[in-house]
Amino acid sequence: IEPNVEFWTRVFGEWSLGQVVVHDLEHPGIIYDVIDLPGAIEERYTEEQKDFIEQLNEEWRDRLEALADKVDARAALSDAEKRLALDITTEAGSMAIEDADERVRTQRGLRERFRRGLEISHRYEPAIRAILREAKLPEDLAYLPHVESSFRPEARSGAGAVGMWQFMSATARKYMLVDNAVDERLDPYTA
């Protein structure tokens, strides 16, 4: 679990919103590259950045597929391919090269968002802890919005999760009011 913890520590503490990390989905300790995004850095990716990331993923999938083919054929590897193969096998074992192209993932750095979450969490944390205590739930759940939304009540994910706690609509409807007029996911205390 240490490589996973180290990876997410770097996502939240080292890499900025202007950087994208290319890594292995199942073995996040395998970091292929850290790339600066083109264009203006906003909360959401621009269309240019989405295209850039799609191309970046495709390039790494092709590169890793070619590496697997060469390893399978016992063909000679370049120095760069040897380093890449060594990185993968050291972290994930000798069989990990075979499907590495299927596990390519990108993750945007979140350093600025996380820092801002630390700055504003004090606005919410005491009340949230009181609510959790009253419900006889672990008070450490009050830390969850740090990783879900950086304590942004208006946060919206690409998958449709909304609010500080990042509830999906179907789950939220079981516990709170979500309709065309009201969305209680946007209320940090109700959610």
C-alpha cells in the first residue's frame, strides 16, 4: 500500500493543477511521466487539454504495447525501453509488462485545490464533527471532503457527483432531497 499512499501524497501535495501524471492504474507507483498542460490552467480542462490528454494516453498505450511485443518476442530493447521495463517489473512483477498498455491512466495534480481545502476546512469541520458525533459515526469522516472536493460545496465531478461530499444522484436521493428545484448535496451539513 506504500506506493499508493506515496502516489496520492504527491497528487495532493506536489503536483499542480497544471501538471498531468501518466501512471499505471493498478500500480500507481509506476509513474511514466509528468507533463505540463498546454494553455491556460482552469478548474476544468479546456477542450485543447482534453485532446492533449487523450493523445498522451494513446501515445503511452502504443509505447507500452510495443514494449510488451518486443519483450514477448525477446527482441533487443533500447536503453529507454530497458529502463521502462525495469521500472514496471521492479514495482509490479515480471508479468506486469504484458498488460501495462491497458492500465495507462492520467491524474491531474491537485496541490492548489488541496491547499485551499486546508485553508477553508476550519469553516466546516467543527459543525461536521458535531453532526457525526450525534449520529454516532467516526468523527474522522470529517476529513473525507479533503480528498472528495477540497471542501468546495459547489464541486461537480465529471462522473456526476456533486457537493463537498461528492454524492452521486442515485445515492443522494436515498438520504436527501434531490430534484429539479432543490439539491441538498450542495449543502455541506445536510449532505
